Amino acid sequence: MTHHQRGASRARVAALPAPTRLALRWLSVVGMLLLILAMAMPLNAQDRPVSFADLAERVSPAVVNITTSTTVTAQLDPNQPRLPDGAPFEDFFNDFFNRDGQRQPRPRQSQALGSGFVISADGYIVTNNHVIEGADEIEVELFTGERYDAVLVGTDPATDIALLKVEAPTDMIYVPFGDSEVARVGDWVLAVGNPLGQGFSVSAGIISARGRALQGNYDDFIQTDAAINRGNSGGPLFNMDGEVVGVNTAILSPNGGSIGIGFAMSSHVVERVVFQLREYGETRRGWLGVRIQDVTADVADSLTLPEAKGALVTEVMEGPSRDAGMQSGDVITSFDGGNVADTRDLVRRVADAGVGRQVEVVVFRDGAEETLFVTLGLRDDDQLASSSSQGAAPATPEQILGLEVIELTDQMRTDMGLEPGLTGVLVRGVEPGSDAESKGLRAGDVITEAGQEPVSTVADLQARLDAAREAGRRTLLLMVRSGGDPRFVALSIE
């Protein structure tokens, strides 16, 4: 605006009646105040709730305290004198040393406390498996003080989830599951439970991290700084809509108390487990029928894979994948329409995909992608468990890539418990400080492939090494069996 225009504007305002001029001044002041407040609001955390009281009041009636009783058989005092059965004066001896007249000490009752939450009006309750594991009796206490005996519907130790059922005379207040996949780091959450047996307690915090893995193959933990202590196990972690986004399961602490690092199994996992426990009394996870390992940068280089992503197949077992034509050395890059990041990602998605479904699996093989169609089987961890063994061999090794290797003999296969027809070379020793040592190769390992070609002699292994060097490769990909379990290892040949 020019000086002339500003002067004309002031003249027009001055010509207005006094009340109108006063109103304009007030509007100008109010506008400036609103602008200042709008700029300051992000600094004052305008999204922070004034109070959690309404939310706590709404969800607490669906949270329960859980008490379990377990009969523990008492052991005889090893220092107490005993007589053989049928010995003279046995009755007198027992009466003297056991005033109650019983030779065996009485069993005692062990009790444990935990938390849980109601997920349906007809009395289904979710808690942790470790809260009720081995319990003879399970009792739940409602927020109102009512107590009910609970029966165990099913458990899933892999995710530490258990499902209980109580019979109440009226419909029970329950809470719904929320979508943990849309929860964001920094979101407010509320933990409700029975910490240290003190009764119903509420604590608030934020989501500190997502996608945490502790030990299991199916872990998908939400990390929170909401106070979680012993007794909170099995209790719910709520979002601000009063939906359960996690089941409080574990804490990281040097002293056993909360230091602001707690973990809740995400509702994305729990909801699927609970559905299966409710329907079948057990979990039914999909099974691909392969052993896999992560793709490292050197393995990707050996396979000419563009990125170090996916899951490298080390063994194809009798089952779904073998029927579909999958091979050892394939890299699974896509499963059921989604890219595979690593082995943990694939294991979880296969488990969630269901039993009997035909899924599309894309593998990287011989420098190109190939699509397979696999009908998933039912995973049985007991059948998949494998044993390992170790053995020794006569000392006539040769040195290759920092490894002392020797050809397998029938006697070695017998001594080491290997399959009768297994071919390869045995690792007798590993040079300290070598790339082979850093990649985890150890004496007793068996190399069955090199450069994705089978080897049965030391000469075969040397030939694969020479071919890789002639081709300008920086690494040689080996298939190694350690204690019977196969894995791929890429060794530097530069």
C-alpha cells in the first residue's frame, strides 16, 4: 500500500461515526490476541489432556485383578533322620519326628497376582500366560469387588497370552480392542492393573517406541513409559479412545521396579491370538516349510541381489514350499502381496496368513524374480524341533579361506550323527581373526555348497573359489550346516 493509499484509508476511517471507529479498534485488538495465541499453542502442548479421570472412570470397570493358587509339593528335609520302610519302630520314629503323624510334609499353596481385562459381555477375559501358568485355581476380582472363579480357555506361550472365562449372573462391562498399527510414537496411553498387589491402579505415559522384539518369533511390543510393575502383567494399555492397544507384559529394570521402560504386546498380535483361542482352544499358525536367515550385505552381493532385504532360504523341508517348487538359496522378497523386510517380518506374516490358504510368494533366484504359489500348512513347533550333535575327525585338513577343511567319510557321518547321504567338507579349524571366524564358522561345521553349487570334496570347494575370483566376485557364498541346521555364509575372497 502506498503512502497516498494509506492516507486515503485513514481519512475514510476518520469519517466514520465514533461508535464504529471504536468497534473497529476492538476487532483489531482481538485479532492480534488470537494470532498470538495461535502461534503459542504448539509450544504449550495444546493436545495434552487436562485430566485422565473421565477415561479412567470409563474403562476401569472392565479391568480385573487375578489371583492364582498352585499346589506345591513340599520336599522332605534331607537333614532329617529317616528309617527304611518296614524297619522296626518305624511308627514310633515317625511319631517322634512328625508330630502330626505324617511322614510326608504337607503340600503348600503358592499364590500369584496379576491383571486382566474383560473383552465380551459373556465373560471372556484376556491376561498373560505367565500369570496363570501351572495354576490349579484362578480367581478374578472385578472393580466392584465381586469375585468369580475362572476357567482356562487356552494359552499361547509364544506371545504370552491366555484367555479365561467366567460365568457372571449379568452381562459384564467390557472394553474393545483398538488398532495398534495406527498408534504413533508420542501418543498418550493409560495402563490399568494391579501393581504389586495393591489393587486397581492407573498410570499414564506415552508410546516410547513400536515394533520392539524381546525373545519370541512373533513379538510386536509397544514400549511405553507409563508405570508398569509386577502385578500389572496381563493388564490393558489403553489409547485415549478407551480402546486396548496392548497387553502389559514385561518391564526392563535393574531392580525389578518401573524405570519407565515397559512393554505391552500389541493388539495387532493379541486380537488374532484371542480369536483362535476362543474358536479352537489353541493357536493355528501358518507354516511355509522352510528354514530361513536374514540377508546381509555380503550375502546380497554374492547373490547379485539389489538390496540386503528379504529372507534367504537355507533349507526346504518336506511340505508346502517344496511342493510349490521353492529351492534352497532362494531369497523370498515378497509374501502375499507385500515386500519382505527380513526373517522376523516373514515369520509373523506367515503365521498370521492362516492355514490352508494359497499365497503368492516371490523369490529371487539366479538373478531374476520368480513367482510361486504356496498352500500354507499348519505349524507344529514340536515336530519342527531339531537336535544337534558334534563330533571329531582325523587330522588331514587343507587350508582354504581361513578354514581347515577335510572331506567327509562314512565314519565321520556316523560319529557326528549326520545323515548317511550328506556330502560336503568338514571344518576342522578356523584361523583366529579371519573373516570366517567373524562370520561364526566353527570346528564341526559342514560346508555342503559353495557358489550355490554342491561340494563333496576339498577340490570342489577350491574350484568354486577359483571360479568366483575369475568372475570378479568379492565374496563366496557357502551353505554351512552347524549342528544339523543349515545357513548361508558369505566369505570375503579379496
